[in-house]
Amino acid sequence: MRSRNATEVLRLNLPVIIYGGTITADPDTGDHSDLRLLDQRVVEATLSHCAQHSSAEPILLTFEDGRDWVRWQPGRMTAGVQAFLNARPGDPRLRPITRDDPVNTTAVFYVAILADNQTLTTLRTALRPWLMGAAHFLSIDPGTPGLDWFEFHNSEGTKAKAIQRLMTQVGAERLVVFGDNHNDLPMFEIADEAYAVRNAVPAVKDAATSVIGRNDDDAVARWIADDR
């Protein structure tokens, strides 16, 4: 929903890559042409380990009943879950997990956990045996001060791999990308040109071809409009 709102004024004629690369979808209908689900064992291990931490609870993004949903346990309303929900008032994807509407752990394609860095670091170490076949990132988001983000999904569902599949599909020969956080680094590695916004994390700036303006100043849109 958030990506659709941000791009609604654009005339897109190519599939869009969303949710960190786990879904490639039609920009008009939202129908997916590529969906990479997370191993059920990773999801179940995550729920089990988070139950041992009072401040860590996962947000589960699922594909159920023909569409994507945001699932969470209302009885485990951590500061991270609250911050995530507060940023999405009225989002039609919101679907709490209840006794009558349990989550399908085979339908999860993305997991996000917001908590303090120490808790997330401990949790990441505990989950490492299950994350061997998954892509996972621990990063800082200025929008949630004091709460870092631990995100993981299918290893074939990264931005880089989704882009490579799309480039093959459309016959593209050149790739220009923009990014600001750690989960952008894999696509920076495969790009012909990679631009970091000014408020990107240091690792992304170090990997960039160049640094442009801030993302909250429409730097990417301005670069595209002015340069190419």
C-alpha cells in the first residue's frame, strides 16, 4: 500500500518489485508474477524465540486468500509492534492473529521485528541456525528512534535477485539503482550505477557510485527528471 501511494502519479509499465524483493507484481492490478515464501521452520522458530523476549514480537507479512496481509498477535503489543501499526493507520492489509483467524505459517514471505539493538542482536544469534537459507538484515530506521529493525525473508527474494529476474524478463542491459539502508547493498553490488541518498547509512554510501540529495527531498525523482 505504501509503495502504491508513493508511485500513484507515475505511469508504470513494468512490473514492480516490492517487500524487499519477495514479490514482483503488476503496478496496476497488484497481481503477483513472482512470490518467494519463507521456510515455515524459520517462521515457527521465530515465534518460539520471540515468546522468550518481552520486547520482541514479529510482524508477519503473509500471502493468504489471494492477497498480502500484515499479521501480528494483539496480545503481544510490544513497542515495536505499536510503532509499526501507528505508521499504518487504516491500512487495509492489517489482519490481527486471533483464535478464529490463526496465521498460516506456510504463507509468510517477510518478517520484521522492531526492538532495541541488544535484543535484536541476541535474537539474531539465537535464530542463526534457521536463517542459514534466508536473507536477513539488522538496520537502523530514523523513523523509529530507539527501535532497530531485524528483517528476513527467502534468500531468493532479495532486491538483487528479483531485479536480475526482471532484467532477464524485459531484456534490460543496464541497471541504475538507488538506496539508503543495508538491504539495498546486494543490488548495489550488481548495478552499473548505484546512488546513495544523503541520509543513507554509511555502508550504503561507501558502496555507492555517488551520493545524491536526501530521500525526503525527492532526491531520486529529481535525479531521474534532471539527468536522464
